[in-house]
Amino acid sequence: MFALAGAQPVAADTGSIPDPATEQEAGHAVDRALPIRAVPGSHWLEFRGAPVLLAGDSITQGWMELGTHFDQKAYLDALAGRGINAVLLWSYIAITDQETDERIGYDAPEIWPWVRERGRFDLARFNEAYFLRLREFLDLADKQDIVVVITVHDGWTKTRFSGHPFNRANGGSLQSRRQYVELHDSGREMPVEFDSEWSRRQKHQYYLERFCARLINAATGRTNVVFEMFNEGEWYNQEDLYDFQMHFLRFFRARTTLPLAINDDHVRGSDFRGESELDVISLHTPRWDDTPPARHFFDHFAQQFRTTPVMPILFTEPVPEYAGDSARHVGVVRMIWGTALGGAGVLFQNDTSWGFDPRSILAAKEAERETVLDYEGHLARFFNKSNVRLEGMRPMGRLSSTGVCLASPPNQYIVYVEGGNRFTVDLSAARGHRLQVRWYNPFTGESIAGGDVLGGSSAEPFSPPLKSDFVLCLTNETPGN
């Protein structure tokens, strides 16, 4: 069926990516009491007691905007059924014209963190239905081993300030969009008791802190939550934005041991690496819509992987959003695999998942949605349900002529190849070791056994089974020998 130089001829067996019946069979001892956590000095998050690569979906503001019409159980079941282990949602967004929104198309029952009456928000009164629904979402995800990344701030003042809960016209205390990141004192918290004589900045900081405290409370007792401090924000004063994020990083760390992430590529000037309260760096670049090769993403995230101090990296919002264009599917696949082999988790900004509200416009994109969720699932199962040994793996593009390789020589090599082209892998570090060969189709989830190959060559040639993108996994049958 295919030519594999250097390997013993073996009849190809085809099937799905190995998905053992239990995690124990895959080498993972599962303890569901063990939370998601960042391990000091490790590039990988740990979940249920094992290193994990987060691979999944991003519903962004859809969860909040669609409210109870969004079938969150069906959504999480769809993720879990594919082995997807992560999802991102925004805590809230400003009021929008939903009937003209290309994703919604009708007046959906958005669910706000605050009580809203006669068009105004009462920021002193929380909407208990919001937090009840959020806790239900977290619990449903937790039972299915899905990590939920919650983006806390800012609800998009950039183009939607007129409908923002913190706009003075809507019940808040802000007069302009840029004031969202202006705190009274970024070095100290506000008193718990409200004072009506406070200044604008004092009131604003107070309301933000009370909201964050309620979010933390909603996650209390859950083991599957990561908090991302902010969504982008390059339109703000950058010093204010930096101080704002550091304030809330400290605020969250004082109240929870759950991992905390900061979106580091939308703040100009000083970055956040090295901050003791921070666990994860999240990124929203590079763009994927012009279908760059997998190496484009690999190189970007491999550089982040090599940066010190070491910490896990998440691509939490690939831009732009996906709204059902099947012509871009190749770009989706190359982006998520290039990112993962570059050593970063990835949560794809998949607006077609808004279709879990059957009334929304994007419900008509069910076929495209299912295909993209399949792609995410193939990636998630490969890294977390097969025999990939994450600890010790690092991006090593120089080991393959494709330039895209995650490896821990001589134990394991994972290579991405585009278009079915012939390529080579440097196996000189595996001299004397026999490596099991397996091919994975990132579009179908199909796996094909390819015999084995003896290490030692600095340019071992390989040819994929078909003229298509493939992932090659070489695993040392006698690791450590």
C-alpha cells in the first residue's frame, strides 16, 4: 500500500487512532480528584495525575449570548465523545444586535452575570441563574474529563461599548471604553463594603473584584478550570492594561490554586513570564486564514516553548473565527497540528458550535461543525489516548526534513508531513534501537501500522501511505536502553 524505506514489510492494518477502553491501558493512572495544575519547570499541564495536551473547542461568547437555548449538555457530550479534553468560553460580552448577527439571527436569551431590568444593569446584584448554569457546565465537563478555560475580562469594549454593562448609560460607572482597565489602586483590593461616595475608579474596581470573586466561587470544588485573565486588549492604554492584569492575577491567586493564564501577545512592552502568580501563557497569534503550512505554527510555538522561564503555552483563540467554510479545512488541520507539535495546547475558535442552539443561523452548518469537531478529536485522542509520552518531548524541527517534529530522542519522534511527500528523519540518536512505525491521518483519525525501522541513520527516508497530509509516530520499543 505504501513504500517505507528502512522498515520491515508489514501488511498495513487500518483503523482509528488507538483509543484504549480505559486510561490505565494507555498508561495513564486516572484519579478524578486530581485537578488541572501547572507543574513547576514543566512545559505541560497535568490533569488527572498525568501530563496533558489540551486540544479542543472555543465557544467564545456564544455560551453567554445564546443562554438557555444553547444545549450545553449536547455540546459537551459531542466533545467528550470525540476525546476532546478542553473548551474555552468568555464570561460575558456587551449587548449586541443578535438579529443581525450572522451567527445568531434572532433575539436569543442571553444570560448575564448581573441582574438587568428595563435596559439597565444592577452591578450590585448578581444573576444567580448565570452562576447556576455556569456551575452546571463545569460539572458536566468535569465528569467527562474536559478542562474549561474561562476568559474573565473584558466583554469587548472595543466595538461594543454602547451595550457594555460597565457603561454609565447602562448602569456602570464608565464614560469611555478605555476606562475599563483604569483601577483606583492596582496594588490593593477595594473594601468588601460598597461606599456610594467612591470615585468612578473605586466603584469600577469594586464591581470587577466582586464579579471575579463570584467566578472563583463558582469554580470552587471543581478540578477542571483554568482562568484566562483577559481577552486581547491592544486598544487600551498599555500600562493600565498591564497593571490591571497583574492586579487580577494576584486577586485570583490569593483565592484559588487553579491555573491562571494571561494572553501575552496583545500587551505591548513587558511580557508576563516570570510572574510568580502566573501558570500559563496564552496566545492569539498567528493567523491561520490564509492556509499557511503547519511549519508556520510549529516555528511560532516552538520559539515560545524554548523561552524561559518554562511554562505551558495555550493557543486559546486562533484568529479569525471559523464560521463553516469547508474550503479552509486544510488550514484548520495544519494549524492545530503545527501548534501541538510546537509544544502548545490549542482551542479552536469554532463559531459553528453556536449551532448547538438549533434556532441560531449556524445550526445550518451542522455538517461543517461535525467535521471540525472530528479534526479536534483526532488531535486530542492522538496526544492523550494513545501512547504519546509527553514528558520529555520537545519541538525539534531540525530532526525532520519537513521542519515539523516533536521528539524525545531516542524514545519517540512525531513528524507532520504535507501532501504525501517523501521526507527524512534524523534517527542518529536512536542508533541500536528498533522503532515502531505508525501513520496517522489527521483528517480521518485512521491509523496505519508500518512495521518498524532500525535507528542510526541521520536521514532515514519515509513515504506516507497516501498523497495526503500525515503524522508519523516512531516509538522506541525498548525506551531507555
